Amino acid sequence: MYRRNFVIGLLSLFPTLAIAKEQYPGQYAQVDPAQRRWFREQISPKTGGNCCSEADGTFAEEDIRNGHYWVKFTARNYQTGLEFPVPWTQVPDEVVIKKPNYNGSPVVWYGLDTEAETWVIRCFIPGAGL
């Protein structure tokens, strides 16, 4: 109950955040139904929750260094529409999805840690080529 009230309170403080995704869909927002279903079925190995949807996934360049994935991608502030290049960042091992990539290209789902003022990788699925 407390969590629900907290979320409702946050959304009331920032009403534009609730509709921002509709105004600035991600690059995968216009995909066919089978691919859309695939995006929506991706689960974070770390939390067990959904990575989000196709509108939240972002293409990432990937590299493997010392047995760990590294990614570089462009993040978008959905309130302002501004884009920010995110430099090569190590992907936490616990957020790497280890099942086949229907999309083919590497995809990263991210969020903004406002306290640390850094982008946080919530989920990552490597490209089909690696």
C-alpha cells in the first residue's frame, strides 16, 4: 500500500514523465508484432522484472573486454528530447540476458540515476553475432 501511494505521489509531482514515452518513442517503437512481443518479454536476470518495452530499448555498440560486455549508446532525456552520447561502459554481468536475440542487434535498456547523475544499464542483450 505504501509503495502504491508513493508511486502515485511521484507521478502527480511529475505528470510529464508519465506521458513522455508517447512523445519520444524509442527507435524500436515501430516494429512488427512478433518483434514487439519479443521486446516486451525480456526479463532482467538481476531483478526478474521486465526490461520495459520496445520503446525503451536502444541500439548499442558492443565489445567484449576481459570477458565482460562493454557498450556505447545514445541516451535520451524523455522530458527535453535531448540526446547524450554514453561513452564505453562496462555492462554489469547480472543484467546480461543470455537467451537468443530475436532482434539481432545489441540492445540496452537504461535509466538515469539522478543522485549519481549517471546512466544505469538495467538490461542488455548481446547482438546475435557475438
